[in-house]
Amino acid sequence: MPSDVPAVADPEIAAAVFADHLTRVQTGEQARSNGWAFTRLDPLHVVVTVSGKRQSGERDEYRVKLGAEYYDVYPPTTSFVCPPRPATGNQPAREGWTEAPPGSRWLPAVAPLEWFAIHPAYSFPGGVANARDGVPRQLVCCSMTFEYYISSHQPNAGQRWQQGRHTLGATLTRIQDALTSEQYQGPAGAVDP
Amino acid sequence: MGVEVDGIEVLAEDEAVTAEPVGPDHGRRRVVTVANKDSAETIRLRVPVTEAIESVIEAMHAEFRIERSADDRLTCRGDGEDVYQYGARTLAQYLDEGHCPNLHWVFVGGTGGA
């Protein structure tokens, strides 16, 4: 059966390109002015701390996990994640960086923009890699994320990710713009699993 | 030292800029900063005020190693005004008319979503 799922990138090449782009973004003026903080998990993954600003001026921190599984033929895999934490009185420990569920404090609520939306529980087509078959998962819906290309979207030529032109910086700037737009509403909820 | 192309000099990221006197004639050269949202890189171009905005745009494309696409936008960071429409103006004319006094532009390509 033919698959619409792109082939994964050679991990060594993807890691090298990802590292190069990551260094350029991390040391740039836009990372400084936006206050992005980078936590490298392994050669193919990084978590970036970004902040949203509500119309009231209140700020909220989020963690965005970017992956280079298909990089840079395709944009990075992208999801908002919950940060690890130790166990406390009434909360269990959280190990690793787990995808922020619907209603999570770690998932931003953004009213749909023409160029960006966050779907807390999106039903990806069956058989699509990077999506749990039959189980809705998060979709950061923007042509600068990998998941956009496996979810039946049809960007025009000028909107499509272009290898050599775009870097993971494009993913971060789009997210940052959404989180500082008038459409940003704050965390999706109070769930902190 | 930066790299100079057709009178427009690309400044290195850490290169200090010597302020030139800015009077009614805007000095001889001004620094244009362009933030590229497609790569999250930012460049600075030292531009003679007699250069056309179109030349600055060409230098920007060359530095970012991209070709112009119909969905691209180049705007002033302060007020969001489109820069492309002033391509035929010189930098001095652009400033004389009161556009984008801090010369900080934002470049971004098209984005699909929702």
C-alpha cells in the first residue's frame, strides 16, 4: 500500500544539519530578544522555552519540542510538551518530555489565525507515522511543522517549507508570533498530569 | 570587517558600528537591520543613502541566499509598513518621507495553517 508518509532522513545528516541550524538560531538576535532558552536532548531533539503574552500583559512559559527525524527536507516535528518534574506532595513525578494533553497548562490556547492553529487532539490519517494510529494527538498546524504535511493540508508554493531557505528558526518565529498575537488566550487549561 | 557588495556592506554580527553624524542629509551611510523570520537570523547592512531600496533588498536576498517569492513580506518592524513598495526610492528619500526611521525591517515568507 503506498504511503503518504515521507521517508525519515539519514540520522547522521539530519543531526549535522539540525545542529548547524540550531547553533545559528541559538546565537542570533531573535533568540535573545524573544528570550528563547534551548535544552538539547540528543542530536535529533531540542526543547525550546518560549513565552506567550496575553493582552493583559501576563506572561506564560511553554516548552516546544523540535525533532529532526525528517529534517531538513521537511520542517522539524513539533509539539508542546510538559517539562519533567520531581514528585511532590500530591503530584507524581513526571519523567521525560511528554506531549501536553488537551486542557493542559503546558498547551497554549490560540484562536485560529489564518496561518496558525493548535489542535489539542487531531485525528491524523490512519497509518501516518509520528501519529498514534486511531488516537488523536496534538497538531501545531502551520506549514513550518512536519505534522502539517501528514495531515491532509495543501500549502501553496509560497507557503511550503523550502530546504535551504527555512530552518527550525521559522518554526519558532511562527510559534512566537502566535503567542504574542491578539489571538493568544493563555494556557489551554489547568491540567498538569 | 564586513563584506562589501556594490557599496552595501554586510556587517559581521559582532561588528561595532561607528555612528555617523545624522543630520538633515541622514549622513552618508546608514545601517539597515533585517530580521529573517524564515531562519531566525538577523543581518545588518551598511548602506550609502544614495542607494536604491531595491538594491538593499537585492543585497538582503543575496545574504539570505534566497529568491523572492510572491508570498514574501518585508515590513518595517515599528509600524508594519510594506517596504517593497518603496523599491525605487533611494534610502535618503525613504527616510526623508518619514518611513521606518530606525531602519529595522522584518522579512518573512508565506505560511499556511489552520
